Amino acid sequence: MSCPAFVILAGGKGERLGGQAKQFRNLEGRPVWAWSLETARQLREEGVVGEIVLVLPPTFDASAADCVNYSDVKTTCGGDSRSLSVLAALREARSSSVLFHDAARPFVSVQLCRRLVRAFNGKNAVIPILAENNALKKVCGNEISAVNRDNIFITQTPQLFPREKLTELLERSQCRSFKDEAELWLQNGESLDCVEGEQLNFKITEDGDWQMAQIIAEKTITVRSGVGYDVHPFQPGRRLVLGGVEIPSRMGLAGHSDADAVCHAVADSILSAAGLPDIGTLYPASSAAYKNANSILLLSDALERVRTAGWNPDWISIVVTAQTPKLAPWKDAMIASLERVLGNNTVGITFKSGEGVSPAGSSEALFVWAVSTLKNIKSSFECRS
């Protein structure tokens, strides 16, 4: 059997909490759906799953969203119902089986997914379940009666299905109101198996769930800092590009690429914090491929490497030292340019004069320092049995 696709279902409206859809809320530095992406990526590295598919709301502008920076994720727009979103994912995926996971369950573990895949034989469906431990009551008008909780289980995701069979059932179904795909599967007499679910794999639905998710997320974050530094001499006849913004100047910076010292320092700072090689190693000046390269693109590539390693920028502080030209008028443009790559509200820039002290003070060179703080959500979820 081929490895299943891992589908993150983020196509719902998520309105019950109010405000921004819950799956796109920021949970300790990244959207809720992206927490499940970390689990999916580890599963892919282990060869447990193949492709990763993200299902977005039907009117969602992916180009304006953070998810556009994840080149290893396929994206597709869902429909007005869960079943239509699932169908969109089934048509996008190429694997013979598919793991469907609710984006609003950020704490799914690698171990749970492994259990599902082990229980799959290619024809059955497999779901995670948890015994209901609460005392249950049924309320009908003014009448309240006890409900026997024996043999009552809560269903979670991910749920694993053969792709072709589930597609067939969905396409011929006249009903679009089922709560999950397992319900449709059972209605059609198909074989369904189960594995034990996990208490932490809860769904964010109400405000209390969101508060709990924030508490858990805060305790699972690892923080690292990295420092980047770059210096380039001024050279007549060159463009002056800083932070991806071209600045009018009679002199630019000398260098093999476009000599964007701000992008270089920022890239080195995030690569350093993630424990990855520096830009001199990744994009060597000895390579013709990087001659006059656009450094904002190199920064984007560095960020992708950092994110693939499980890290995400939280804040980047930059100090630029130069006597001329005056750079303060370009501050907002530089921040906007950098944040289009790094994410909103992640960049601060300070400009310093060389105060007449060489070589910055004599306009011989420009210096940049960058300090980055990254957060990692490859947490204890990887270690749970």
C-alpha cells in the first residue's frame, strides 16, 4: 500500500468563537492549522504519510495568507459543507488512502497517526475514539433523564479511509448533513475499525477550549535566539537595496548578489537560531547562480528551510549603521517588505549614524546586526506513547 495523504481540513467558517475563524487564529506564533502541519511533516519524514493537503474556505485568498509560504503543502478550496471540502481534498490527493484531520485539533500526535495507519488494511476505515467518562443527561423540554454512558465513545480525527471508495460514497450521497465521514461510511455498511484516541486531541469549539489550547501551547514552546551580522562597502554605480527596498542613492553596496545587507543579516540570524548553515554556505559568492541575486528571495528560501526544521520567527530586531544616505524615511517600506516574507508584526528596525567614526562614519561601508527569536512547536507531542 502507498503512504496515505494527510489532509488538514481548514475549510469551515469557525464562527462559534467569534472574530477570526478559529483555524486561522494565532496560537503561540502560528495559525492553529499549522500545528497539525508539524505532525504531518514528521510523519512524512518517517515515511508514514506522503503528501500533505490543506483545505481552505471557498472564498479564502491563499495568496494573502501565511500558508502561501509553505511550498511543501498542497492547497485547495473546499465547499460550503464539510462533505464538499472532503471531496475537494480527495480530488487533490493522489495517494490511495487519506487521513482527514480537523484543523481545529492542534495537538494531534505522531503516535496516534501511527496507530491508525497500522490498523489500516487498504479496504477498511479506521478512526480514533475515546470512552465518554462524563455522566450524561438527556434534556427534553422540562424533562431530564439519565443516559447510560456504557459503550458510548467520542469520535476524533484523523480518520483514515481508502480514497476511491470514500470518493464514490460522497459523490452518490444525497445527504450532506453527516457529522463526519465515518457516519457516511457506516450508513453504507462499510467496515470500520477503531484505535484509542487521545485526551489532548480535543477540538477547539468554545471559548474554554481556546483558553485551554493557549495554556497547553505555551507550555510546549521552545524558544531560541540567533544573531546575524553583515557589512558591505559602498561602491559607485551600484543599486542600494536594503530589506528588499531600492533606495535612491549615488552609491550602492558592493557584493556578489544585490548586496542587501539587511536581508543577509536577517537570514543568518534565523538560520543560526534554527541550527542551520549560514548564507555563505547555502548561497556561496563563488556560485554564478547567485550573481546579482535578489536577496529577498534568498531570505524567503532561508525561511522555508527554517520552517521545515520546525521553527517559526516570533520577532526580529535589526540595527542598521550608516552615515549616508538617511534611511529613516524608508523604515516603513523596509518593514513591510520584510514582513511579506517573515509574517506580520515580526520586524523592528533601528537606524544609527556612524557619528563620523570610520568606516561607517566616513560612508565607506554599511553595517547591519539582526537578532531573531524563533519558536518551535515540535513539542512533547512527539514523545507521547
